Amino acid sequence: MKIGKYFFAMITVCLFFLSFMTYAGSETTLTVDEIMDKMEETSPEFSTQKTISEMILIDKDGKEEIRDMIMFSQKVEDDQTNTLMRFLSPKSVKGVTLLNINDGEKIYLYMPAYGKARRIAGSSKSDEFMGTGLSYEDMSMDYEDKEYEKKLLEETDGEYIVEVLPSGEDLSYEKIIIHVDKVKFYAKKVEFYETSNELIKTLTINKIKIDDKGKVTPMEIEFTDIEEEDKTKIVIKEIEYDVELSSSFFSIRTLKKPTL
């Protein structure tokens, strides 16, 4: 998932009802490609995006740390995304900024205390990002990548369960399982496996917003680290599409600017 890939649509009641009846009454199971196409259809359409969010870090004892952050996204060629995320508070992380180019092709971290950006090497993408429980890879990965091998494992009354086998160098996950809502066609839950049978992380979308075109926007996302027993919850407070950004916004120069 991208932040990311890894950060995050409402049909009318009549359309919901008709859609549900259509699939409930049909004996024809959708193919995995049709399911992924429908997920893409329900994703908001935008060229750029700005979000103000709250990140809540929850350890295994239930202790919480709250961080405020701002993130900008831009869709580029080949369905890839550029993102720039900055912590706004608390003071201990304020100004720390992460720049992700082309879904993790290049990742840079800027820490105000050092005054310069550092590129994250491919071998370090599995490292944890700023105590969040999320790796740099988690913040940039697109688990719906069209190049990944996919298979429909199961169809239940409420969801399609899709297996994704990521391909590429330096990837931490051997297998990903996506639970897709059969009516709204969004990923309700994503499971990440280090080996074929070892579940190490989960992503759950707890709340969504649906616009009048049926586009689904996640509004509360929760990551769980199974081994460490901690959670990272992201709650979107504000979201704006097609914001005006300069052609050089997603650059190392922008990382160092005190105000975005």
C-alpha cells in the first residue's frame, strides 16, 4: 500500500440496492481481473491530493502517541504515485518529511536536525519508519499492482478473497491476501505474509466515505504488527482533491522548506 502506497465514495441507496441484487442473484463469479477493475473504478479520480491526518501509535500495553501529519499525492505515468508526507506535531518529530517517488522507486527522508535529505537504500526499505511500526516499503507499496500475479481464493456472502504474489527485488512479503467488499469494491482488509504461512501484518479499513459517484475514500486505516502486538491508526481529518502544486513540488528541494 502506498502511504505508501503506503494514504486511504457514496452511491445512492437505489444503486446500492440494485448492485447488491445483481450480484446476489447472479451465479457467475467475477474473475480476479474483473474484481480488480471494479476496485479501480471505485477509487477517487484525481491528479493531486492533499490530506490532513492524525496518526495514533498504540503499543501492546495500550499506550498511545498521537502525531499530526500532512500528505500530498500526485498521480504520474504508468499508474504510479508520488507522495510527500510531513509530521506537524509533536515537537519530537515535527518537520520530519518523507518523499516517495514513483511508488517507492526512490525514497528520501528529511530530518530537520540534520538539515539534509537522506536517500533510503533498497536494502533498508524494510526498516521501520520513525517508530510507526510501518516500514518504508509499507509506506510506498501498491499491493494492487497490475504486474503482480493474482488469484481468487474464495467468495463468501460479503467479500471476495484475493491472493496477490508480489514480484520484484527486495520485497519483504511473499504473499498478500486482500478481502474485497462485494458491494462497494474496496479492500476491507489486507494481510501481509513474510512466508506463505507466516502472517506478520494486517491493514484494516475501519471507516470509509462514499461520494455521489460511488467513489470510496478510506477515512480510518489501522495497521497491526502481529509479532510486536502494536498498532498504527491513521484518521483522515481533511481531504482535498486536485490541489494546485508546482511541477517541482515532489523534489528534494521541497523537503527542506519549513512550510509546504
